[in-house]
Amino acid sequence: MSENKLNKTVVYGLGAMGRPMARNLHQQGLLLGVKNRTEGKTKALINELSLETFDNDQAMLEAADSVITCVSADQDLHQVIEDVMDHLSEGAVVIDCSTVSPKTAREVAEKLAGKDIGFLDAPVSGGVEGAKKGTLSIMIGGERDDYKRASDVFAAIGSQITHMGKVGQGQATKAVNQVMVAGVAQAVCGALAFAENCNLDMKKTIEVLSAGAAGNWFLDNRGHTMVKDEFNVGFKLQLLHKDLHICQEAMADMDARMPLVDDSIADYGELMDRGHGDEDISALIRLRRELFDKTDSE
Ligand code: NAP
């Protein structure tokens, strides 16, 4: 029933996104507990937020009415679901904020439905900054009743909260988002590498361009850091590489290919081969600078 609001949430996956989401849920009194594969992060957050401790994970999950999962990729989500599904109570809802394929979302939903546990695919956009501020854009697929029950949980972590339709539709929307993210990164990294080689003042360039028709979130939030070779913020490029494979597969199912997607997979694959996989996606500027460098590349 939609009046049966979710308010005892466990966050599973305390990475760059999960940690600030857990903090925001705690601030709204909605966080029951946290769990992470690497235990040190679990203990650190329990101490920081003075969370209730349980005898074991099973006891925590039994007491929860919802679990937010935020892990890296499809196979990780499958593992986490195996880990939690036997301990959750009937009527609980799993809300997955990871970026995985629509197919994985549907498979997980079906598995959980067999145990009378609801599932919402709820991928997010807005970066680590959005997760910290609680202003994520959340695209949700699943039963409307579960979506309504989760409204307070979503309000604690996001500001644009949209029910897109049935299970998988949230992830389909996120795949569309990632095509745009990849395109914007290509445009901004290429343009700023060009600007550097025009000997422009980069601070002034970013400020003046941000205020005009080329202005965008990526330029505002990553422009100043990428020109200073700071790539330790934000969204790991290996995660965008993973997301673009999801987009590529979805397009292949439609007998379509898109050069932007194929080229971006190749670019980020190259950066991963060179050991830059944990850097922000703005590290793409490394490759674009090479277009202007007539000596041997790195
Ligand atoms: P992250 O910092 O790399 O954290 C990944 C988390 O997943 C860690 O807590 C990790 O645990 C956990 N994990 C990975 N594999 C696991 C497994 N097999 N079993 C259990 N836990 C596992 O990644 P993130 O940036 O938080 O991203 C999480 C998800 O959100 C990804 O799907 C990403 O695409 C999506 N996303 C990220 C951003 C962003 O800007 N960062 C924005 C939107 C969406 P350990 O600590 O043990 O490694």
C-alpha cells in the first residue's frame, strides 16, 4: 500500500555515490544501516553517523523495509542481490541506484518478485556533487505503488525524481543520459585541448564560454580541474566505459551503431590500458592534447 512509506533503509555499496546518499538519508531519519564489501568503509560510516549496530547483517536486513544498492556493474548487483534476498522481509523494496543494463534490472526484479520483494531501478545522474547535495536526478522504473512508498527515500537523495514506467525504463533512460554525457565530454575535452593550443587564458576561456551557448554542467564542474591536470574528482572513466557498453548493446538490439558510442568506448579503453581507469572522465583531454603534440605520445 502506498501509505506504507519506506523509512528503514539500508545502503549497500559505500563508494563515491553510496556514502553521501547514506549521509543524506541519515539526516532525514531514514537510514537504518549500511553495508559495504570492504568492511573498513562500513565501520567508518557507522562511527561517523553513530548508527545502531546489529548482531549481524542478517538481523539488520530483517529489520529493514528497503535496501538501496549502489555498486559498480551488472555482475556486482547480481552478487549483492544473492547476498540480501534471503534475509529481507516480504514487502521490502530493493532500490537499485547503480547503472546496469535494463535487462539486468528486469532479471533482478523477477528474482526478487519470487520472494515478494519489490524492485525499483533508480539510476541517478548529477555526479558526486549531486549525491553530496542531495540533488540527484533519479530516473525510476517499477511498480507505481513501490515508487510512491519510496517517495521520502528519493526526496532525501534527489531533487528531480521521475517515474519512467515499468522495470528497466529507469536504466533505459540512464543509457540515453550516458550517450549525452559521453558526447559532452568529447566536445568539452576536445575544445579545451584546442583552447590550450591557442594560448588562451584558460580560466577566462572557461568563464566566458560557460555563460554562452556552449555552457554546460561538465564545463562548469570539470573545466577548471581538467586544465590543471586534476582528474581525481567525480566519475571514474572505467564506469562510463562500462555504461557505454550497455548503450552499445542496447543499440545492437535495434540493429544500430553510433560512432560517438563506439569512439568513446575506444578512447576510454585506451585510457584504461594506460592505467588511467580510476580517473575522472575529463581525463579524456589527455588524448585530445596529443592531437596537437607533434612529438611522440605518452
Ligand atoms: P565506486 O566509488 O567505485 O564504488 C563502487 C561500490 O560498489 C563500492 O562500495 C564497492 O565496494 C561496491 N562493489 C563493487 N563490486 C561489488 C561486489 N561484487 N559486491 C559488493 N559490492 C561491490 O563507484 P561509484 O562512483 O559510487 O558508482 C556506483 C554506481 O553508481 C555505478 O554503477 C556508477 O556507474 C553509478 N554512478 C556513478 C556516478 C559518479 O559520478 N560516480 C554518477 C552516477 C551513477 P568496495 O568498497 O568493497 O570496492
